[in-house]
Amino acid sequence: MMSLADSLQKDMIAAMKAKDKDKLSTVRMLKAAVANEKINAGHDLSPEEEIAVLSRELKQRKDSLEEFKNAGREDSVKQLEKEIEVVQSYLPKQLSEDEVKDIVQETINEVGATSKADFGKVMGAVMPKLKGKADGKLVNETVKSLLS
């Protein structure tokens, strides 16, 4: 299996050849983020660490997307939507709301959570299972709704 860095390198070259400026700039940003994380960690990144970097990049873009939509900046919105699509192509397939709900419910049963006071305990147990596979905001909201 190819490492994320190798995939990014290969896709960067393909985007250059195809003169796909949007994909090229996003892949370069991802490549830089992975390289910086590798330097900070002082070792080659594990697949979990690579997913964490990609998830962080995706979250930043989604947060910016909201702000740009609220500000009515359509040009930036379109650009960010393209970037989000590229970032998501490197992440594992995202789970559906129902799949997230099932995993959260299973985890609530495992840790014996009964009320909103157990929120932290549930989040602590469920996030490692869903890391990179589901949006943190969705997980947070699902845990809250199932505990109330």
C-alpha cells in the first residue's frame, strides 16, 4: 500500500501534467501539512497520524467555508468546496449518520453512560473509533442527543 506522502507526490505530478491548478494547489498544501507534521513528530507518520493531519485540514476548510458562506463570498466558497473534495479523496470513506449513531449507542452501552454527565467519558471512548471516519461535530451532536 502506498503511503499518503507517495500518493500526494504522484497526484501532484498528475495534476501538474493535467494543468489542474485547483487540485495542484490543494495537494501541495496537504503535502506541506504532512511534511510539517513529520518534522514536528520527528519520525515517519503512522496511518493514524496521517489521517489526523488530513482531518485537521478538512476541518479548517469546513470552518472557513461556513464563514465565507455567511459573508456571501461565493468565489471563496467555490474554491473551498473544490479543496474539500480533494482533501476528502485522501480520507477513509465517511460513515453515515446512522452508522455513527450505532457506534455511539454501542459505546454508551460499553461505558455504562446514563446521563449528560457522562458526555466526556463517552466522547473519550468513541472518538478513537471514529477518528477520520466521521466529522467530530456530528459525533458530538449524536452523543448529546443520545444522552439526553
